[in-house]
Amino acid sequence: MTAIRLALRLGRWGLIGFAGVGFFATFVNAAGFYAIAGHTQAERQAFGRSFAQVASQLTVLLPPPSRLDTMGGYVQFRGYGSLAIVFAIWALASASGAARGDEERGLVEMILATGLSRARAIAARIAAFAFAAFVAALAASLGVIVGAIAGGEAFPIDRAIEAAVLVTALALSCYSLVLLVAQLVAPRAATGLAGAVLLGLFLLNSLSRTFDSLTTLRWLSPFRYYELSQPLSPDGSFDVQATLVLFGIAVGAGALATLAFVRRDLGSALISLRTSAGPPTYEPSRALVWRMPVVRGLYDRRISLTVWSVGVAVVAALFVVLTKTMVQPLLAIPGLAQYFAVLMHGAIFPSFLSFIWFGFAQLLLAGFAITQVARWSAEDTDGRLELILSNPVSRTQVVIERAVVLGLGALLIAAVSGVAVGIEAQNESIPLDAGRLAEASLLLVPFALVFAALGALLAARLPRATIGILGVYAFASYLMVQFGPIFKLPDWIQNLSPFKLFGQPLIDGIDRTGLLIMLAIVIVGFAASAIVMQRRDVGA
């Protein structure tokens, strides 16, 4: 029990943050339904039919909708479709931190020195995350109930509990899978590879709804079993067998992760390439690359930047291919073709590509920035920052170098993905303005730097709570774009969201006001980070 309490204490910020995210996401969606769907049954049925026509074409990211004329069906689609991604990201951050982050800080070695076995240590971390995930999922269910009460309706508690169990099962299966992957590779590669595995499993399931050739493989994805249940929808159900499969994945992957942890040395990988042993040396490397600011940061991240660039480019090309698949059925719906022609000024395909791809690209670049911020937070507690400062290097230089390295990394990812979009769009005969495409791709760089600047400030002040707070802000910013206009929030509040400041540059060009606000946030955030870092002891 002591090990479980310690694990819960280490993950308390994640529990608090994601419980808040879950409640806020479901409550806003539930309240948003009553604000836009109308009050009579006829109005809600009309809303459900119209929204279902568009929602059915978004199944590349979200499972097929059911009963969108009801609050339960609407929240199941809009709320819990996104929560699956959010809880998977939480599982990624938590499991990689438990498996590798705590090792690099020396915490795992200290725990094992108390006599606790490795198997019990892993079991304690899994049990602690299962408890935290269930509490956060219950908070999300509470948001549904409170949203229904605010709309003057009652919602069955048993369905809300079933939804919480379902989300917990998905999160726990993702946690165990990440825990397993983290044992196999080197510490610095663990988070990136585990993230790639989860993204691949997510796309395997979602793309199988469009590409029939993938349907025979989607059983490998835990997201497939998650979407088999729709407990909130009146016409949906709670698939007990599919949920048990998710728990089975968690148990199986957890057992394999335990076995791998027992068989490897601390700080090493279970699978590693054999290299010729050389004499030990304590002299610093004479390689010029390590002596050049910014260059050394890029060189240190060369593998992860390559993986990010190639992965985002591949996903970008897939979204271009999917654009026609999603748009053409909509154009076949009577009345929608004329509506789109007027609303989008004839630029139907570029408009959908802007909405589908660049909306997803923003999430990916925000994720990239958050992973780099997580690395900064880890460097504060694992001794790396102290080592860097002892060279000597000023703290202000550390902040500046971090900002430049992240900006250049984001530029590389944005440029490669932009080229991939342009090439694939030409192959698919989708007319795109090359200048607008370049502007939209490059705008992803200041967008990513906004999250980096806020993360740098948090990492300088509260390194252990940084990822939880930044993750909550990122998700709240995304919801702000979706529901700000519905609730008629003031522009200054909506402009707190980087997603709102990004705009639609592929169609409308760069929003200069939004760009200036983002640049101001970046400058002020990193400057404040340098000031705060001067006033706090490293590791405190």
C-alpha cells in the first residue's frame, strides 16, 4: 500500500488536471447541446439529422455517431470521442514518466533499495494509475450529469458509470502498452516510440472505417474495442466483452512489462544493439557539435525530430487522400453542394483540407511542444540542468537555446509536412494556393512556440506540475474554439486560445492580429521564464 500511495502522490497533478479536463469537456458539450439543438423534440430531431450528415464524414477521427438528437448521443460523439484521445495522451505521459522519467531521477533505484520487488513496483504504478483514471473518468461522467441538470433533464447514473468504466479500461490498456514499450528501448527513445505506437493503433482503427483493407487488422487496436460501446446514447449499449478485452490487454501488457523490467538493468534497454566495448573515459567529448549552442540541441534530438517529421508528413499525406473521400459524399447530398459553394466561395476541397488537416496538425504540433517541455521539466530534476549550468552557461542562455531549438524543430516538422501536403494534393488534383499552403505550414511554428513559452514558464516555477497544467490548458484551448461562438464568449476570452489565433490561413490567409498576439505570448513567456529561473534553485 505504501508503494501505491507513493505512486498516487507522484501522479497527483495528472489526476487533478485530467479530472478537471474530463469534467469540463463533458459539461461544456452537454450544455452546448441544449444551447444549439433547440428545446422541442422536432427541433432536436432536425438538428440531429443535419449534424449527422456532416458527422458521418468525420469518422476518420471519431467513431460513427448515434442519436445526435439526444444529449447522451451528442456527448458520446463530441465529448467521449475526444476524451479517448486525451486519456490516451495522459497514459502515454504517465507511463513513460513512471518507466523512464523516475529512473533517470534515481527514484526507482531508491524505491527498490527499500526491498520492494520489481514486480510489486510495476503493479503499484499500474494500480495507482487505474485508480486515478477511474476517478478522472467519474469526473467526466459527473460533467454529463451536471450538464443534463443544467438543461432541465435527468440522466441515468448507471450509464454514466458505464462510460467511466469504459474510459478507464481504454486508458489502462494504453498505459500498460506504453509501459511495455518503454522497457524495450533506450530511455530517450521510449516516449517517442510509445507515442508512435499509440498513434499507429489509433489510425489503424480510424482509417479502417475508410480503407477496407485495414478492417482485418483493426482488432489489434484497443480503440476498436472502445468504440464498440456507446453507453450514453439511448440506442447504444455497453459491450461487456469488448471492455473485458481492454482490461485483458492491460493485464497482458502489464505482465510483459513486468517481465521485461525484471530482466533488464536500470537505465538500460531490454533490446539494444551490440557495440564494441571501449575503455572508459571521463573526459568531455571533443566533438565540435557539442560545443556549438543550438546545434548541440538539434543533434541531441536528431532521432526524435526525424521520427516526428516523417510521421507527421505521412499523416499529412493520408489526410489529403481522405479529403476527397469525405467531401464527395457530402456534395452528393441535395442542397449541400450549393450551400458549400456559397459558404466557401467555391474553394470546397481546400476548405475541408484546412479544417481537417490543419486542425489535426495543430494538435500534433501542440503535442510536440508539450513533449519538449516535459523534457525540460525532467532536466530540472534529473541533474542535467545542473550539469549544463556548471559548464558554465547562464540560465538566460539555457532558456534562449531551448526556444530556438524547439522553434527550429517545429519549423522542420512544419516544412516537411507542408511539402507532403503539396505533393499529395497535386497527385489528387486538389487545387491549392502554394503561397497560402506555405503560410499555413509556417504558422504552425509560432503556434507551437506559444505552448513552449507557457511550458517554459511553468517548468521554471513548477516543474513537476508543468505537464498536467499545460495539458489542461491545451485541451481547454481546443474546446474554446468549438464552444466559444456557441456560448457567445467575448473575443478577448476566445483569443486566449492559440487554436483561435491560428485561424484558417489556408483559406483566409494569415490573421495578422492573431500572429502578433502569438508572438507577444512567445516573447513574454520565454522572458518571464528566464527571470523566474534566476530566482529558483535547480531541483527545488
